[in-house]
Amino acid sequence: MAHLLVVDDEEKMTSILKDNLEFEGYQVSTAKDGREGLQKIREGSYDMILLDVMMPHISGFDVCKQIRADGIATPVIILTAKGEEIDKVLGLELGADDYITKPFSLRELLARIKAILRRTQDLISGTDEHKVGKLTVHFSSYDAFENGTQIAMTHREFDVLKYLWQHKNRTVSRDDLLSSIWQMDDGITARTVDNFILHLRQKVEFNPSHPRHILTVHGIGYKFID
């Protein structure tokens, strides 16, 4: 299930989008303005961001500019009442993936969301061999090698590593991992996640005591860096 973040200061618009997108099977989070949106993007994990332009505190354009400067590559669709060509060009130049002008039809928005998510997934799955720290990993076959020697890893270790890798350069919270990998199993706690990451570093990092790839973001979770 793709997780979308809607950032819009119009409460009615946000509510309509949330209800309809959830009906289509998406998980939807919301932010009421650019400041809250920027914080959620930096601290959370999303598959796509729907971003209004004219908002209090920080405009959608500035949010897009800042997250791209942070190295966050999450797809962004700009939502705006503006229709001028210069605004469309500015949004795309700042790193947005698409642009849709209000009022728009839900069918049109859904088509654009699906197209971008499909394109993103194609890029992720285009090659199955990935260099992850000191390992060469094949996620589809659950194989990992270090200098040609196969390394024993559990499916759960692969799942966690793949999730971090797919969200590279972004902070992934412990709750993100609990809900996505363990489906909020009552027997799994945040401390369990921490211990799991500790063991995973032993296999991925050249120097697990000073990790360069699976980094701790104190008070939140972890971030994978190439």
C-alpha cells in the first residue's frame, strides 16, 4: 500500500483528497501547512507527496526546494489554483514530478499518481543487483554476497534492508519499520528494531562501530546513505 502525504492548508480540500484516496486503497497522511509538511517529510516515510503551493509559513515551492536540497527524492505532485505557465515551470525546475491545477478531477489526479508510482517502482526494480555497503545484494532472490562469498541473511533482514534502501537519504522512523515490516506485531517493540539494526550493521557496514550507511537519527529512527 503506497503511503501518500497531502500538504494543503484548505481543510475541505484535504478532507476530500484523504477520503477519496483512502477509498482507492492508499494510506494517507496530512499536513495543514508548509511548515508541518516539511517536518513530516523530513521525519516520516512516504511514497508520494501532494503539495499545495499557496500556504502559510512556507510555500509549496519552498518545501519542494528544501526537500530536494536535503536529498529527499520522494515524488512530488504540485497542487495549485495558479494556472500560469511560469508557475508550472518553476515547480518542475524546483524538483516536482508533476503539476495539476485546481479544480481538477479525481480521475485525472489518480491517473497521475498511478503513473508516477509505477515509474518509480520500475526504476527501483529495473536492476536486481545493488551495492549496499560491503554487500552485493539481490533483493528478489534474497541473496547477498561479500567479495563473491555468499552471506547468510534472513528474509526479515532482507526486508528491512530493502525498505531502508528504497527510502535512502530519508529518515525512517521505528514506527515505519514496525508497521511496514512487522505489521505492528504486539511482541515487537522499538527496542527490538534497534537490536535488529545493530545485527544488520554487522553484515552491511565495513566498520559497524562507526556506520557510514545505516545511520541512527536520534529520537526518530534510521537513515540509509549510499
